[in-house]
Amino acid sequence: RGEYWERVIRVAKAMSLARAKRAITIMGRKEGEEEVDASKLFYPAMQVADIFELPVELAYAGMDQRRAHVLAREVAHHYGWPVPVALHTPLVSSLKGGGRMNMDDSGSLERKMSKSDPGSGIPIPSSRELIEERLQKAFCPAKEVAGNPVLELARYVVLPWEGRLKVPRPARFGGDLDLPTEEALLTTWQSGVLHPVDLKKAVTEALDRIISPLRSSHPG
């Protein structure tokens, strides 16, 4: 559509080349990369144009997209367009692990769940079998918090959705745990009272409950 590309050009005219280079971190590129072909510099302008073309009042994404959303707000003020609200959520580390997920000042992320790497995350909707399979293999070092995807799923998905994390365990392993807050979860985890196997089972059960209603409304 000609109107869309007109919008892209107007967005591009409202930002500098340096600003575009800073924003390409939304593609997983590092700001300081020397070899960046010119086509990638169009991406921030296209993403910002999408916000106004849809149009959306609330731009919702992970923290890695915040630079694009800040740019959209700046462009909106420049042209007098409606200014979108930007809402960002934490990102969950890849289930494959392999080190810590770091997000530097540029917004560049080294490792996160990604559609381009199917084994790194849990698609929605997923069968119970797939959730269980992915979490059984997931990186989940005992007592470690940073870069632990299973613990992050408990913190950022299960606790906000269900209000607590229930961990069923045999009596010989200490019996069931009922963790109503993030603080309780982290304290129990870092003390070693909660074993990775039990955490994986609890998160599997919770995600299955959360995702279950979506299986009928979003089959396949």
C-alpha cells in the first residue's frame, strides 16, 4: 500500500541515522556492529509505522522492543499523531540455557525464547505432552536464579496468573509446598528446599492449566 510506505518515509525523516542504528537492537543486532547492511536500517521505521497504521493505542512487547516504542512516541510528538502507551514485559530465557541472558544498555539480548528456535520456548497453544517434554529437558540449575527459564516461568507467568505456585511432593521429600509470593518462591529455591525436578513438575501442571482454555479456541 502506498499509504503505508508514505508513513514509513515520514517516520524515517523524523529520526537520524544514529537513532536508527541504536534502534536496530530490536532485531537482536548489537548497536556497535560494524557490518550492518542498509536494509536493516529500514526496520525500525517500518515497525514504528506499523503502530500507527494498525492503529494501536497500546504498544505491548518485551523489554527488547522498548527502543522502537520510545521512537514511536517521539515520532508521534513530532507529527502530532496520537501518542501510543508503551507496555513492556520481562523476557524469559531460552529453555536450552547455555549461559546467562544479558540485556545491555542498548537493549541487545544474548539469549531468549524465540520462534526462530522452536526448542527454546513453549508455543501457545501447546499440548500437555509438549509442555512436559520441553520442561523436562529445560536448563534449570539448582538454586540459581539468573538465566533460569523454568524459575522465570514460575515468577512471570504462574505466580501472576494463579496467585501462587503449588508444588506437590511425596512426604518423604518434605511434602507439598504452597508458595504464595515471589519472595517465598525465591527463598525456597535458593535455599535448596525446592528441587529442580519438583519445580519443573509444578510449572508443567500450572502451564497446562493456564494454556488449556486456549486449545479449543486456538486449535493447531
